Amino acid sequence: MTFIASLAAAWQKNDSLLCVGLDPDPARFPAHLKGRDDAIFEFCKGIVDATADLVCSFKPQIAYFAARRAEDQLEALIAHIHAKHPGIPVILDAKRGDIGSTAEQYAVESFERFKADAITVNPYMGRDSVEPYLAWPDKGVILLCRTSNPGGSDLQFLDVGGGEKLFERVARLVATEWNTTGQCALVVGATFPAEIARVRELTGTLPLLVPGIGAQGGDIEATVKAGKTLGGTGLMINSSRAILYAGQGGDYADAARQAALETRDAINRYR
């Protein structure tokens, strides 16, 4: 099953637009996991198992694993998700962006080594830097468009001609020219609901990955109303720290489940 088909099925099966970001910080782990060689895997596994029926996707951020030489634990985590929670797509948050020959290797890393179902990609080197990912037609390619950080406006809000902003040009290009195999999605931050609405206007039903709720302060109601499709889907609304670290003790997974349940239900109130 393709990434887009898996995502659509998860939207329906779990009645959820929630994506849980997996950004493991060992300094914030509960005491019983600290010092273990497999602490990152075990922490994330606990979160995954506690929340899998409440989400439409999981999004491990590769830097949190690579910085601690834990790529093997990332491989094991994605394998665990696929084996124990089939149908829930895994987005590797890597934000890759490089020339075609290098992008080919990043695609192999993401889709063969880690076996992710989708990857986040920086589009600002142009189409030829994205095409190696598009060569995997069953995989998702999620391109940065309007990011949630304040500095995103330094470039993404520039006028590129005729009043069109750079993020609007990216949205239009992806929706009309790059998405030839129907596998693309866009990243649009929850901190900019007006831009979410504009991207939805430009792209029709293209899926949007929306970071920025929870710890970054994005408003759930504004996000959902701006970005949902007519069918009430079309969004992967990501929350990471607010769910991962909802609890600090041995019951951290139960606390994460409660936070995920509350977030999913809050999202659903506005669908």
C-alpha cells in the first residue's frame, strides 16, 4: 500500500488527524530507562504502543537518533511500528535537500535502510533535487512549504513576482507540476493559520503535515478550520514534546496516551 493510501486508511480507522513526533531526549527520560543502551528505542516503543490507535502517523526526527549514534535503534523502532501496528505510516523527518546524485543516496537511506514510508524534503534546490525521492512511487515525499519557526518568514514570505510569495510558489509547483505520481505532501506550520488556508486553497486535497501545536503554541481550532478538506481530513497535525513528556515517571506511556487522546479529540471537535 502506498503512503497516501495508508494515511487515508489511518485517518478513517483511528478517526484521527494526529501525528505523534518522536524526538527522544535522554535527559528527559524516566529514571528507569536512563543509562540503558537501548533507552531511546524503549522510550519511543512505549510511546508508540500507548498511542498507536489514536494517530494517523508517527514522525521520528532523525537528528535525535543520529546525534547519539542510535540509528540502529531508529531502524528497530520503525520495524517495530510496521510489525506491531501495521497500517500506521512512518514519516522520517530528515528535511533532506541536495543535488540529485546525493539525493539518490538519501532516498536509499530513508526507504531501504530505515524503511520509512515517507520523508520530509527541502525543495529549495529545485525539482531535480526532489526527483530521486519521487522515483519511489509508493513512498511519500513531504516538502517544506511554510515552516512553523519565526525565521521562516525571512525567505518563505518573499515576493517572487506578481505578488506571489515564495511559499505559494512552492505549493503551486508541487501541486501542479511535481506531484506526477500522487505521492507528495507539504509542511505548513500551525503557527501560521492564514498561510495554511492559502496553501489549502492552492493545492486542493494535497495532504499537509502541520507541526507547531502543543509546545510551539499553534492553535488547534484555527489549524483544523484552515487546513481540513471538505471531507474533514487532509491533515497530519504533529505534536511531539507535549505528548512525549506528558509524564516523567514509570507511567510516562500512560500519560502520553492521555495527552494524545485529549489532542486527538480536540482536533476532532473542529473537523
